[in-house]
Amino acid sequence: VQLVESGGGMVQPGGSLRLSCAASGFFFSNYAMNWYRQGPGKDRELVARISSTAASTNYADSVKGRFTISRDNAKNTVYLQMNSLKPDDTGVYFCNTRHTYTYGSRDYWGQGTQVTVSS
């Protein structure tokens, strides 16, 4: 399993960024995908989740109405569109998938992409 994030950067408050996560090594369309973030001095938190078919999405309260998660199963890619960005959105954003095996579950993570919101 390999997850590779891209699209991070520095943006002013109110700006937008689109993150991408390219997945490989597993049957992408069978699995839900998640975006997490970890701000400076903060715990890692779940930002958004999308089901395998994109029929269902969930968001942290702090990003509802501003962020949109989507996926393209033909391209094995999940996206996070971030609008109206705030300084509190600053952090490293990670792509994640959790797979369940007969012996238990395992989380897979990308290397993360830095998002900095600052004037």
C-alpha cells in the first residue's frame, strides 16, 4: 500500500488549496478513504472521510461547509478541496486508509503535505 499526498503550500487566510492523494498497491475502489491533519502542538485529527463509492462523506465540525472530500476511483485518487482557509487549518495533512484483515485492522498513511495559512 502506498499513499502519496500533494498540493500543500502556503496560502493567505480566505484562500483555497486542493490536496490530492494518489493510492496504489490495493484495490482502491473497495475502501473508504480519510484525510487527517496535525497542527503544531496538536493531536492528529480526522478532517474528512469518504466511503468507497463516494455515496457517503463525513466532516469534522471545524471544516463543514468549507472543505469537500471527493474521489476518482478510475484514477485511484482522493481529493480534499479546502476553501475559506483559516490560520487554524495550518498543519500537516495526511491521507489514510484502514484495512481489515482476519487478524485485525491496519492503518496506512501517506507522508503528509504541509498546509500553512498565514498573512
